[in-house]
Amino acid sequence: MKKILIPVDGSKDSLEGIRLFKELGICGSNEIHILNVQNIMVPYEDYFASTSKQELYDYLGGKGNEALAEAKKLLAGQEYHEKVAIGDPVTEIMSYAKRNNIDLIVVGSHGKSGLGAVLLGSVTSKLLSYSEVPVLVTRLNMREKNDFKGIHLNRSAD
């Protein structure tokens, strides 16, 4: 049995690993961990609405649980571990993996490219660069994602 960590941010992209592993029957035979990391980015107006550190943590914990909700639905009927962490996503993911002896990290690719990826950075690319644990990147089928602007060509057998 392997320990598999699937960081989830609530997007369809981040849930693709769970969907794929369930389809392939990988989830049931391994120990699955789902993790959401809430990154404190100041200034952020919602944070200033909190009057105490505990209220801020409660707020972020709630946001983390919202992000994990769909992952929990997908994993219904299976055992899994869940956690909401607060901090830098890459650091928290790698720390969680180390503390829990994770064998594989499965992350979804949001498909950002160009200037957006350079300016915002990419959790996936940083994990690929720095993680001591193997990282598997999953992607939504571009036809399902409905943002592919090109043409799909199918070659027919002659």
C-alpha cells in the first residue's frame, strides 16, 4: 500500500487526480491524503474583517473545508485523511509529504502559461522542481475543459 497525497484547491483541475485514480481503481488499494493549503496573502480585505488571529484561522479553515468538499464527495465510501493547512502551498505540501511519509504527490495542472505563469508562479512547477517525493501531474481532457481553441484531428485508417 502506497501513501498518495492529492493537494486540492477546489478547482476541477485539482480534482482530476482523484477522478483518474478512482477510475483506475488506485484509490481503494492505497492510503489517500487530501490537503488544502490556505495561503495568507496580505493585504486582503476579508482578512482585515477578522478581529482576532483565531477568527482569521477559523475563516481560513472554513475556506479550506469548502475547497475540500468536492474531493470528499468523490472519495465517499473510501477511507482517506484530510487536512487544511495555512501557509505557502509548496512549503506546506512538501512538509506534509515528509511528515506523513508520502510516496506520491498528485497535482492538477491549471494549464497556465506565458506571462500569467511567470508572474503568479506555479505550485505544480515548483513541486516538480523541489519535491523529494515523486510528483504526478494530471490534466483535464481539453475537450472537457472547453477552452481549447484549436482543432482536434483524427486520423482515419486507410
